[in-house]
Amino acid sequence: MTDGVDEGNCYFGFWPLDLHQGFGSTQDMLLLLLASLNVLCSCVSKPAKLPLISRKPFIAAWNAPLDLCAMKYNITTNLDHLFHIHGSPRANWTGQNVTIFYANRLGYYPYYTLQGAAVHGGLPQNCSLDLHLFKAYQDINHFIPAEDFRGLAVIDWEFWRPQWSRNWYRKDIYRQKSKELTEKAYINVTAAQVEELAQRRFEKSARLFMQRTIQLGTQLRPNGHWGFYLYPDCHNYNLHEQNYTGFCPLSTALVPSVAISKSHTNSVINLHFSQHRIQEALRVSSLTSKDYDLPTYVYLRLGYRDEALSFLTTKDLIHTIGESAALGAAGFVIWGDLNLTSSRDNCTKVKSFLSHRLGQYIINVTRAAEVCSDFLCQGNGRCVRRDPHAPHYLHLSADSYHIQASGDEDFTVTGWHLQHELQLLTERFRCHCYEGHEGKNCDSINKVKEDDVLSLLNI
């Protein structure tokens, strides 16, 4: 909580005022006015970042190695018909508009193997940041050669967390090795002091490692949307600790994950898991010093996290992709590993899923998001559900639209919305305007600033 602003409720509370004393001067009055404006600005939501693709409020992205199906089994899939941007996570692909940087592809990321062997020093405080950044510079230029890159760049570093308390179970090795390193550097210190010093050194180095890396990426490819995979990472514990989910203010995008469980297929548990993770990301998206909310791209899988080749049901597509669109995310990314392409049968299953259930749903929700944006927000913003928990989604009405598969992962949409359907959009959704636009329907480009107030007061 910041002074004067309670999360979810806005009120004035900078200092106590005795109204019987009055104001000492015009300057005092101005200070109070500006302070009030600051509070108001913190209560009013920031605009949304302009979308990666013009007039596409909800981006569909693909990040799985489907190219191997064509190479090994001559099973081809036309991703361009379903996804606005796509890329394979395999290392031999460069210049893609969805680029993922695993631990071995960006600089000298320090970590420990499952066998306990240190790689690049093992710990962020035991690795040269300068050498890492030099190698990262080379890697970024290699994997994203275009300086005008306008896509999604995701850093996938999962061996350790920058928060000390989050390194448990297999990640506990980073706490233990940090304490060993501290014990070697200091003598005559207690166990409690070792713990405190080790935590301080680890967290400082870890956060600096992440911040400087993503800062380098945004400097080299400023038009790209850069984020760390999984952040913010919500587990619904420490829920009373502000921003425990992790926060990197230098990111230019957030990429949380909503990999859901097969054991909870079609259940409210999967719905709530996705819903709360997306909501936490959207909350964190407004906490930077930027003048707009960071775009949120929700990562998900074709299948369930505990059964990768059991593909999501229509209801669970709604629980993941549908929730992302309705809550106001900028898009979603479907990720997959080599298991999807390890056999002809697997490749056939993936192609069939894309050509039918998944493909039809993607067309449905992305087109509905465009319809709502054009109608409700003049194309200058994206639609956001008024009640975050209501079962309202951005779907084309089956009464007005027909989606027909036309082959080669392409779909034809016919129909036109009815007046009462547009009225329902107005009742159930509101606009989150893009930067440069404001107003209930994003039809205004005026913006009140503090210097406007100063000019009005002739100061």
C-alpha cells in the first residue's frame, strides 16, 4: 500500500488537514491540488499499450515446434490462418516474431544441473554480469537480427527465482550454495547472519541479472514486447504480502502461464486457477513507471500439464483463452515441446485439433474481440468484462454467426450481429482505451496533465 492509496479503494490521505487553519498561500493550495491530482491519477487506470498488430485487440500466438511434423512426416499446418504471430522454439530458427530464450540461448545464465553441477558459476552472485551481457548481446543479434523487430521476446529462466523464499524443493540448492559461499567469505558469523547475508547477496545479484538482461533486450530491440516467462507467478500463498508474485519493472510485457490440470477437466478449479493468475498479471501490469499498462500475453498448452497429449476441451479453452480475452489480456501464446512432434500419430492429432476444435475457438474469440473493440471502443481500445467473475465471454453468437472450416486450417465466418447482442456487449463489457485515447468509448484524445492545471492557474 502506498500513502493515500488503498488497493481497490482510492482516497485522499497525504497528511491531516485542519480546515479551521485555512491555507497559508496560493502555493499551499496548489500543492494540495497537485497532490490530489496524483492520487486521482493513481486511482484511474492507465491506458493499454497499443497492440502489436493494428486493430487486433487480442493476439493469437504460436510457440511450438510444429515444423518438425513437416520435416519428418510431411504433415503440414498453415499457422498463418489461425495465428497473428508464430515461431518455433527450436534453436536453429532465427528471425521469428515469437522468440523464446531458454537458459542456454541468452548469455551465461548461471544454474545448477539436477546432478548438482554448477554451470556458469551456478549462482548469479558467482557469475560475471559483464561477460553474461556481452554474450547476451551476441545472442539477441543472432536470434532477432531485425532491428525493427515487432514481436514477442520471452526469456524463459526457470532454474531459480529472484525471491529467496521461492527457491524451495529442487531450487533449495540455490539457498544452500549461497550460504556456503557466504560462509567462505566471512568468519565469526552466526547461522542467522549467514542466512541474512546470503539472502541479501543472492536477491540483489539475481534481480540485477534479470533487470540488466531485459534492459539490454529492450535497448537493442525497442519495438519488441519483452517479458519473463511465468511472471507474475501466482500460487495463492503469501496472498497478504504485496507483489509476492514477482515483478520486473523493466519488462515491457507480462507472460504468465495458465497450464491447467487434467484431473480438474471442465471444473471450476481450472477456471479459478486461470482467472486469478490472469487477474494478478493485469494488476501488476499497471505498477511500472510507464504511462500505460504493460500488455499481458497468457501462455498455455495444447494439452493439460499432467497429460500433454490430452488436448483441452472446449470448456477448458474457454477457461484459458476465453478468460484471457474477457479479462483484457493482449493475447495468448500456445507453447509446446518436442513431445508434440515425436511421432506421426502425435503430429496428426495436433493438426486435427488445430483444424477443428482449437482452430474454430481461436477464430471465434479473436473475431469477437475485434467486433467488440470496433463497436464499443471505436477500434481504439479492447473490451474488458465489467464484472471480472461473471460468466460473460467475447464469443460470436451462434444465432448470428456461422464458422465453417474451409480446409488448410482456414475458417470462413459468415453472419452479422443483432442489435440486442450489441446491447449485451454494452452491459457486460467496458473499454480499456489504448494510449492516446480516453473516454467511455475511447473517442477522445484529450488528456488532462498537471502542467495544464498550472497554466490554468497562471503559475
